[in-house]
Amino acid sequence: MTLVTDVSLRKILDSRGNPTVEADVHTERSGFGRAAAPSGASTGEYEAVERPPGEAIAAAREHAVPRLVGNAYAGDQREIDAILRGADGTDDFSEIGANSAVAISMAAAKAASDVLGAPLFQHLGGTFRGENFPIPLGNVVGGGEHAADATDIQEFLSAPVGAPSVSEAVFANAAVHAAVADLLEERGHPSGKGDEGAWAPSIDDEAAFEIVAEAVELVSDDVGFEIGFGLDVAAAEMYDADSETYEYESEGISRDTDEQIEYIADLVREYDLVYVEDPLDENDYDAFAELTEEVGDRTLVCGDDLFVTNTERLTEGIDRGAANSILVKPNQIGTLTEAFDAIELATENGYDAVVSHRSGETEDTTIAHLAVATDAPFIKTGAVGGERTAKLNELIRIADDAT
Ligand SMILES: O=C(O)[C@@H](CO)OP(=O)(O)O
Ligand SMILES: [Mg+2]
């Protein structure tokens, strides 16, 4: 059986050098699973609460661990996650911390897959999964909350939509990342990297659009399949609620909501963007609906801070026609069960799920398995950098039956 026999928690380093929570779950029959919580910088207002790791660990040890050990079966993910919810007792995991919750939730799934002797994606998704792979969206230029003195738009994402295999897609994104570096240097903007490994040049958004469009075209010609590109605008970070405007500091431009909708719609048309995440403020379902009405037939309009992997917020979006895609980050909601439920609800309603990393990451690879397990059409997990390649290389291994 997969009866949980021990849960231990510790602080480990994340990619920004901050502490985060790692959980180990042991079960009968020598099952073992280990997972770590990621951490956001441009977090949504409605996300589950990440507590300082020391506090989250102490609270989880007091409230959650005793309810799990000797009582819960790691193979029953819904039970594990219901116990975490019950032990926490709040709506937003502010007692044990969404960081402790998600680490335990994911570690339990890994322990169960260990006992089964099956890859994690198969334990989560069933035996017929593992044939389809998500298209990786690779962050190649970025700014916003992820880098100082760089673009206003948080992420410019390479999207190898025509790639014949996940491996070719992953290498195409790395090639676009390298091509961007060459173009930046040629144009006199040599650059360091932001939190997710994307180049973080001190240029305005317009210059970034030109460079990314060119890099994508060069690499696409070279590899012989279509590569598009997309954005994470992370517009909530640039929205000023008092003036009701979006502030583009690098360009010195303010846009009101109508202007922002038109600006984004024009970008979608001009650059044939395949993906636009959080183009509008996280409280503005109406504006999301308007933009979706305008360009939703030609691009994915994705809600990250808008939906925060929360089925209640997604239901509202579906009812109002806001967006046609959802970003899924398990730590935004706190458990794998709820991340699954969000993907299922999205899929049933014709919304594409995009499984995603956070800007602060570890070498944990759970999201690669989650994406394959749920047949998610996209995964956003960077283009280069160890904590990003951990997931990308895991996708390559899954495709190669090597996990
Ligand atoms: O906004 C986002 O989509 C994420 C990941 O790219 O950033 P953060 O983890 O900082 O919220
Ligand atoms: Mg986002």
C-alpha cells in the first residue's frame, strides 16, 4: 500500500537564492517522493499565500504532518490534498502556507508513483498519456518584475508551434535565445539575464519586438518549422488603479483601458502573436472579454493573475467570455488536485491550459509531468538555465521513455 509513514520538511535554496520549502514523503513498501515549492515575483492578488519558509514548515509540522502520517495514502491524491486543506483551515492556505502545501502535495504524488514503479505523469494521467507533448513557451527577453531597467512587458516568449517533436521545440527555443543575444550585441545592447534566464536588455518594448521577431524568423528558417512568439504582459504590475492607466515606463507612455486593449490587439495583428498572457489588469474581466472578442480567434488570451489556477475565478471568466486560456501554477492554489481540477474545467470549456513555472524555481520537475499527464497543449518553463532546463530535459526524457 502507499500508507504515508513519514513527512519531513526543510528549507532549501531557490534559483533567486531565497529559501523555499522542500518536502520528503515516505510510504510503506519503501515509497519515496521529494518535491519543492517554487516562488513568484509578479504574484497575483488572489493567489494562495506563500508564508516565510520557516513559518510554513513549523505550521505544516504542527497541523498537517500528524494528520498525514499513518492515516493517508499517497496514492489517493484527493485524500492527501483534502487533508492538507483541512489541516490548514483557511481559504488561502495562510496557516500552513501554500509553499508547504504544494511541496507535500507533489511529494506525495511522487512517492505513490515510486511505489507503482510508473513515471509520475502516468500515475497522474493514466496509462494512455505520454503520447502528446506540450509546446514549450521559452522566455527569451524579459523585464517587468523579473529584471531591473529592462522592458516593461515581463516576457517575450518563443513559441515553436510547428515543431515536430518536443525535443526539437526545446532546442529551437534555446536557438532563439542565442539569436537574440547576437542581435542585441550587434545593435549595441549587450545584456545580462533576468530571473528566468531571459535576456534583460535596457531597451524599450518596441525595440524588443523587432529583435524577437527577427530572431524567431532566423531560427525558423534555419530549423524549417514555424516558430511564433508570444508575451506575458503581466499587466497588473503596470496598472495604476488610481489613474486607471497602464504605465509603460521605458517608453514614457500611459494607456487607459481602451487604449491598452487596442494596443494589444494591434500587437497581435502586427506580429502574429500566438499567445498573450495577462494583457490586462487582474480585476478587469470585462476588458479581458473585450480583447478576447476582438482577437481570441487568432491568438491565445491567457489568464494568469486573472485566474490564479482557481476554479471559482475561472468559472467567472468562462461565464463572462474573459480569455480563452488559463495559466496553471500548482503553488498559486496549493495542491495538485486543485491544479488538475482547474485544467479539467478549462479543457471542458474550450480553454487551453498552459502549465507554468514560477520566476523563482528549483530543480523540481513535477510540472513537466503535470503537463504530459493532463495533455496540456503548452508549458511555460523558460528556455535556458539549470532550474528551467530541469523541466525541459525531463520532457525530453519522458518523450524518450526514459523516466
Ligand atoms: O508571471 C508569470 O507568469 C510568472 C512565471 O513566468 O512569473 P512569477 O512567477 O514571477 O509570477
Ligand atoms: Mg504571468
